[in-house]
Amino acid sequence: MNLFKRAWWRLRGHLGKTVMLVGLFCVICTLVLSGFLIQSAAARAAESAKHSVGVVATMQLDLNALINSGRTEQPDGSRGGMIGAEGDLSRSLVDKVCESSVVTKCNYTKDGVAAPTDQVKLHQPVPPPAGQDSGGVDFFKADGIRDLNGVSAFRNGDSKIVSGSGIKPDSKSDMVVIEERVAKDNKLKVGDKVKLNANVQNPDGRLSTKETGFTVIGIYRSNIGDTGTYVPPMAAPANQIYVTPDGATRLDGKELKAGGGVVKEATFTLRDPSDLGRLKKDAEAAGVDLKIFPLSVNDKHYQALVGPISKTADFASVTVWLVAVAGTVILALIIASNMRERRKELGILLSLGEKKPKLLGQHLVEVVACAVLAIGFAAAGSQLLSQAIGDQLLSGEVSSAKESAAAEAGRPDPSDPTGGANKQDGPEVAPIDEMDVRLGAADITKVGLTGLGIAALATIVPGIRILRLNPRDILTKGD
């Protein structure tokens, strides 16, 4: 008799067991399909995030590589070795790298300090306690930047220009932006010519000062107020000034060369981490020695954006595997039990000359038929279930990420005398807190193959025993 007919009669004749098997398969396929849908939604969100926030590649001096290259100045007598011009990353060279087709945004910085003069004094609302030394930090903190809008304090709104304009890529080397408290203390306004003391290193290694002229092009306001207690002047938020990288080079007491000022660190925003290879080629073509000034990727913002949804996808992936394995084991036990109950049927069919593979095939057809029905039911309801489960899991991960970020932000920095009042870096992107679950043909195909694979394993593994027995053993021993 045709094994398909026998399978059909068996399914119709035992509707209760058929419904139970379809129901069990439906639960398994629904959970598996939900896991696939959550994974797909997370992958789409992560891909979208790559293009929306990008990743940041950083270029800066590797001092060990420079020393190993032998390009540093050798020690002379009591003087130590000097880094020399080989350790300088020129602004014009970085500007060439910024023109790379894979760079969506670039910025560079140069740390520096400026000593006060009779014309421009530090903002110090609380004098130091009697007998306490300032520790040699009676300076303005002068950051040389390419674009003031790229500074985190201005991006997140902690600081804003209240008069004039900020530093821009085409700003001249004598332009400076000061905080309004310093402007008020020194009665300065936009357009005023001021002098700041640059720090010059003499040939004998000693430091001296040199008055350097600047023009105030902007006055900004920081929402970080005075602490009400004494802090070293350079740590006070009001004593933060901004100049161009060329201006910061001048404050180092160095003459500007044809390539412009010296840059300490350059950052390049890329659309995708895979663009790093192309950026390296463009940097080498521009003349950068990547052994001395290596490029490294910082995907902090990208990870902050996709961290929770990636963890949700990982959880869904683990769920898929657990459900698949557990479902296979449970179905195998049910089918094995079912085969023991049908021992007489199997023995009679074998006695009538039916081939053992066909008996196994009949069981496989029955289980596959139940699986196909279950896959159809799962496809009908999985999208709504996946959306609900995914949103709930993602909500928990987002809450956990925000709590971790808050705890990290609230942790005091013992090296910061302001107790964190001058800290500007923080989360600049909010993690993805929703996912778009879509049911597609590829997802149905994957769950279909998974469901059929589970059906095959759950049937074949216990059914192998049938191929090892003869009719007499089955009818007399029964198992």
C-alpha cells in the first residue's frame, strides 16, 4: 500500500495526536521564527546606524614607533633626547587626508596652554588659600581645534557662542575664542586685539615666555558655573580658550612652517568600519607615514547606538538554538513513544513484506505534514509576537545601558580637581530603542528549513531502531 495513503489515514484517524503534534510544532516554529525576525530587525537597525552615525578613525603619533625608527634627536650630555620635527603631524598633511572620499567629517586638535598677561588675566573668583601654591597651573587651557562646532561641549549644548563666531576650518592663526567670564573680567569684546604669553623652550632647556598677538573673534558661554571653592586656574571651565591648531603652535613658541601648524590628534568620521582600508591608502598617498602616525578606529558612538539591540539579537540567537535543540529532543521522545504504541501495526506491515525504509518514510511524512501546517500557522502570527517580544527585550537592554552609562558618568575622577565639573565628554547618541520587525520570504524559508530539519531528526533518530528489528521481535517483545 502507498505510504502516503497510510500516513493520511493515520493523521485523520487519530486527530487528537495530530492536533497535539501540530500544536507542539507550531510553538517551536513560532519561537524559532520570532528569533529569526528579531535577528533580521537588529541587523537592519545596525546597518542603518552605520550610515547615520559612522565610525571615527583617529590618527596620532606613536612615540614608541618613532623612537624605534631612529628619527628622534639623540641625547646630548645632560640633555635628554628630543622628539624633533619628525614627530610633528602638520595641519596641511591632515587636510589632504580629510579630502578622502570615505571621510564624511574630519577634525583635528592641538593641546596647548597660554600664560596670562597684564592685558588678559585669568578668571579666579576664589583666591588660593594662604600658603597654598597653584602647582604651576596658572595658565589658560588653549585647545587648538579645526572647527568649534566639532567640540563635544558645543555639540551637546553645554557651551554656545553668545557673541561673534567660532573657530572654523578657514580661521586665521591669530584668532581666539574666550569665555564670557574672562571677557567680562578683562573688559574684552569681539574684535579686540589681545596678547597672550607663549611658552618658549630655550636651547638650554629652560622655559621662557613670549607675547603673542591674537584677535578675539568670539565669546562663548559655558553652562558649567564656578564651583564656589578654589580650583587651579587651568582647571576652571572659564579659563578654557579656543584657537586654531596654527594658533596653538604659536603658543608653543614655534614658527609656522609652510605646512601650517602642528596637530596632535586628527579624527576622521567614516560611513563604515570597512572604509578604514581605503582611508589608509589615501593617507599614504597624501604622504603620511602610518607607522609613525597610525590610524585606529574608535566605534564608541556606533557601539553605544547598537549595543542594546545587538544584545537583544544575541539573546534571540541563543533562543533559536535552545528551542531547536529542545524541540528536537521533545519531538524525538514523543515520536519514539508513538512508535512503541504502534508496534503491532509496524510488525504486521513488516510481516506482509513492507520495506523498513518505507515504514520510516511513512512516519516522516506524517511528521512533515504536521510541520508544514505548523509553519503556516507560525508565519501568520509570528510578526506580532516577535514585535512584542523584541520591544520588551530591547526596552530592558536600553534601560540597563542607560543605567550603566549614568553610573559611569557619575563616577568621580580623582585626577580632576574640579570633581568632574569640567568634564565634557558623555554619551552623544541615544541607543536604538525600537525595532522594525518585518516578515519576509527569506525568514519563512529559514524557519521552514529549520522546522523540516527538526522533523527529520526527531523521526529518523528513534526510527533507526525499526530498521534493526524483524517482525517476530516487534510482535513478541513489543519495544
